[in-house]
Amino acid sequence: MSMSFERYMLDMVQPMRDDLTRIGIKELRTPEEVADAIPDAKGTTLVVVNSVCGCAAGQCRPGVAEALQHDITPDHLYTVFAGQDKEATAKAREYFAPYPPSSPSIALMKDGELVHFIERHQIENRSAAEIAADLTEAFDRYCR
């Protein structure tokens, strides 16, 4: 029974992963992938902490997708999935200090340093368009 439940969960979550990967965001599924990608990345890096919650579906993922239509975008685009790839997510969150764990959330880093962070409470109370505007303003500021 457990195996079929796991398969069910994978099938349920895959479209949520696809919302980001189909727009060019690379999934980091292990702590090793996170450690190889994030801390030493040159230039700017967007890291989306994805989640199964409604605000991830209704605001976060659509807001990120809209922001990535902007003419200025980060050099690197990554995502980790909270609650699914737990170890990878925990590793990514190490780079988001001093912010507490938050899912969904969106981090913008420059040369390995966190420069902009959008926490869950800043996602669930805003529209996708407002999140996109917040991100594009950060892209304009840090990604030139």
C-alpha cells in the first residue's frame, strides 16, 4: 500500500514541478546538487522553494513565470521542492539566513550572497502580478 501511495504522491506532485521546469528552472533534488549549484554561482541566481500549497499554485509559480518574461532575468534558475525533496530543501535554506524556513519562498542571490527574499507570508497575501512586480524590481536592481 505504501508503494502505491508514494507513486500517487509522485503523480500528484509532478505537475507542480512541471510548472517551473517547463519555463527553464532546473530542479535540485539532492543536497549535493544544491551545494554544487548555489553557493559558488557567479552572477545572479533565483531559487524557488516550491510547495504543494494553494499559494504556491495560485500566486508563487505564476508570479515567477510572469517575472521571467521580463527583459532582465537572473543568470541561474533553480528550484527545490519542500516536503518532497526534504534534504535538498534543507540544504538550500542554509543559504537563506537569517530567514526562517518558508514554503513557498523565493530567493535571489548574487555571487552566492542572498540579496532579496520573498517569504510565504509575502506570497499568500499578494497576487501573482504583485509577486512578479516585486521580482522584476529585484531583477532590475541586482541582475544588470
